[in-house]
Amino acid sequence: MDKSIGISKCRKNLLCIILSSIIFWFLFFRFHYSALISSNNEVRSLQNEYSIAESSTRSPLTENRVEPTGEGIKEQVMKNDRESPHPLHVEGNEIESTMKNHRSKPTVDPCSGQYVYVHSLPSRFNDDMLKDCRSLSMWTDMCRFTANMGLGPPISNSQGVYSNTGWYATNQFALDVIFHNRMKQYKCLTNDPFMASAIFVPFYAGFDISRYLLGFNTSMRDSTSIDLFKWLTETPEWKVLGGRDHFLVAGRMTWDFRRMTDNWGNKLMLLDEAKNMTMLVIESSPWNSNDFAIPYPTHFHPSRDLEVFQWQNKIRRFKRRYLFSFAGGPRPKLSGSIRGQIIDQCRASRRKCKMLECQPRSSKCDNPGNVMKIFQSSVFCLQPPGDSYTRRSAFDSILAGCIPVFFHPGSAYVQYIWHLPQNYKTYSVFISEIELREGKVSIEKRLLQIPIEQVRAMREQVIRLIPGVIYADPRSKLETLEDAFDLAVQGVIKRVDRMRKAISDGVDPDAESWEIFAQTELLCEIFARFFVVVLLASLRRLPLIAAAGTESPSASWHFGGKYSMK
């Protein structure tokens, strides 16, 4: 009996154990499955969030998508937390981390380091001169040439030497107003002078001195320049760097602003304040560190890239009948001039040389079409110094696809360092004027020695230079090309940056010298060859070499007809 009772109890215990085990494992698997599902949902949610963020980052539309920032991120995280069926607890630090991860990347400023501020000068320093345009020259009606924002009247294509648009009768001394109007279209202007990389002073220095070249005393010639610096030095912008970040354009030769005698020019660039500024002129002094040459304005002022491309393609197809050409007049009264020898050699070469001789009473050179036509038909264009080292004709020849031939390093190689290649052999030919004067070189033979393959490469390089030596129409913008204005502004900004760095490093920012122009072995070589010849020349000839740079220029140099090609 006891045994049966015990067996009955054991059976009941066994059933309880089995039943308990079944219930335990049921509850265990149910709980495990629920936890597994919950865990998978959370992982999947995080994966989806990461995938969305990653795809958004890689999407090309990211720039147009507005990301929530600040409190918006925080509110979004809390909202997701409340709506989630399996909320995740997020600490404050994690919210801040999430905010940082979602915060959009800062937009890169395309004008960073390129901003230019333009001083608002009293009108007597610029606009009033244009209103009184008849007083700007004793020899030329400058009212005609200051029209069309300084470009002058349009030129018709009656001779078929131009393209149909973009050509103007531009005066070579109109750069003051052309540059100012181009600056008004500059892509990175700013109204905040303290975020500007450079500060432009729109003073029409070239027009100012042209009013007083003859018949006025030195006080009158200097008065406007002195007044300008009285005004500038009182501005807070000037006081930051003492004017070292300021620049202006004086659209004439540097010698007009560095008076050597009382007979010519003013002392704009000799003023102590002016020595801190960057001065842009059409002919600089290699022996002064703060003036830089930029190209003369030519007659071509395109409003679109396409006009430039079409012109380049047109001049590539020209048939060039003449080996070389010269457009200009003799300088019998100018000591040391080689133009007489050039004219003689051109005449002696007969069919290989084409000459457009500009006489005082002749109007041939007053028409730029005549000059352009000759240059377009020539392989090489001779560019000897005239009353000064440089000529606008050099840029006319480049515009025509004609390889320039220079006779003095000061005509181009130490001048337009921002616009022409340092390797002068790629786009020009150099013949020493000393050897030419002494009859030691034949221009024809020298040019015929150049291999035809090299000539073709040089011409192509000349054609490629065209965009950088012309000034686009100020009333429009080129799309992708950089013109002479753009390269000049870049050059100024780089120079100001160097001076800022020098000041920061404790170095004299004014320690630049003319030697910076001879930055390559080729330029050093040409300087060495040129000046060795000078030293070997007779003492009687030595003063003649530098005559153009030391004598007061004559009126014919500055206003030799409408286009100053004489």
C-alpha cells in the first residue's frame, strides 16, 4: 500500500516536472524569439539610416539638398525615438555627435583670396576728366576715343582684315578707363575692404598727365597726384598696410610719371606714398620694383569666347607671302635709333620684306587696317624701339599671328612678365640692336636660318597668346578665357600676398629689385649677351644705347597720330 502511494506520488512529480519543463522551454523560446526580432529590427533600422546617409552623401544632388542643423537635428532624433516601436535611449553627447555628423559641409568660396575692393574716389580723379575730354590731349580728340567705355568707335571690316564684331579704333593711351570699366565686371568684387586681397584705386593717372604735358609748370603737373595721396592716406584701408595692397593703372610709359627734368612728366611714381603701391603701366622701368607693364590696348575687344576662337582659326589659315615686315617711321633725330638700318635692310630684301613707312604727313599708319593687313601677310614682324623701348605694334603683330622680332630686352622680355612666356624663344626672335647698328647681322639671313618646323611652332604659340594680351569688351564677360585684365589682377594679388608674407616673416617687403624679371637662364643669357656687346662698344656709342630711357620723350612719341604707329 505504501509502495502504491509512493509510486503515485512519483508519477505526479514526474508529470509536474515534464509539464514545468514544457512551460519553461515554451516561455524561453518565446522570449528569445521576441528579443531576436527586436534586435533585428533595431539593427535594420540603423542600417537603413546609414544607407540613407551614405547614399545622400554620394548623390550628385547633395548640393541642392538642405540638411537639418542645430535644434532641427535634435528635434528629429527625439521624434524618431518617440515613434520607434523599440526606442533607443540616446544620451546628450550622442545627440551632439549626431548633429555634427549631419551638419552639411561648408561651401567653398570660389573668390577666396581673389577679392578686390574698389575705392570710391571723388569724381575729379576720374569721371570729371572724361567730361572734359577735349583737354586730355593737345594733338588728338580724345572724346572720340573715350566713347564705348574707352574702346573708341567701332571699326568696319571693309578691307576684310578683321572679323565682323569686336573691333574698335582704340587709342593706345586709353587704358585708364578701359581697365576701370573691366574692373566693374570683375567676378570677385567686394564691398568689404578688409576681406579684399587687393584694393584698386580708379585714378586716371594717364589722362591726368596728358592734360599738362606741355606749357604747364611742375606744380600744376603734380597737383592732382599730390591731392590723391592726401585723400588716400586718410582712409582706414590705406593704414592697414601703408598702401602696399593698393594698385592703380597709369596707361602710359613709366617715364611720364618719373620726371627727370622739368620739361616733361610729373612725379607721381616718385612720391614716397606711391612707392608702396603697385603701379600698372604700358611700359615699366626694370630698375624700379613697384611698376609692372601690362599690354597696350589693341583694337580687338571680344565680348564672347567664340569671337576669340574664330579669330584664332582665321589667322591660322592666312597665306604669308613675306618673310618679314616693318610698319613704322624713321627716327633720324633720335640718337642711337636703329630704324634707319631696318628700313635699309627691308628695302634691300625686296620681295621678302614688306614695309609700311609712316611719314609725318602720311595717313597710311593712321588706319589700323593697313597695319593689320601687312602683319597678316608676314611670317615675322620687326619691332625695334622707337622713342621708347616698347610699341603697341608688338601686340598688333601677335594679334595677327606674326612672330615678333625684338632688338632690345626692354621691348618685351623684362616688361610683360605676367602676360608673355619667360622662354622668349618660344614666341619671338631676338637680334641685338648693337650688332645691327654695326652691320654685323643680316635680318633676312638670320630669319632664314630658323627651321620651318620651329617657325610653325612659334606661330602657334603666338596665336595661343592672343587671349592674354587683349582686353575684352567691358560691357560683357568672357566665359572661360582669361584676358589681359584677368592676368594683371592675378599678378597684383600674388605680389600683395608675397608682401604680406614678407611682413609676417619679418622681411623687408620692398626688397624686390629688377632682377626678379630675369628669372630664367634664357633671360640671364640674353641680358648677358646684350650688355657684353654694350660694354665692348666704343665709349662714344655707350650714351646712345640708353638714350630712349634717359632723354625726355618728344611729343611725337606720345601722340604720333591717331593710332601712334609712326
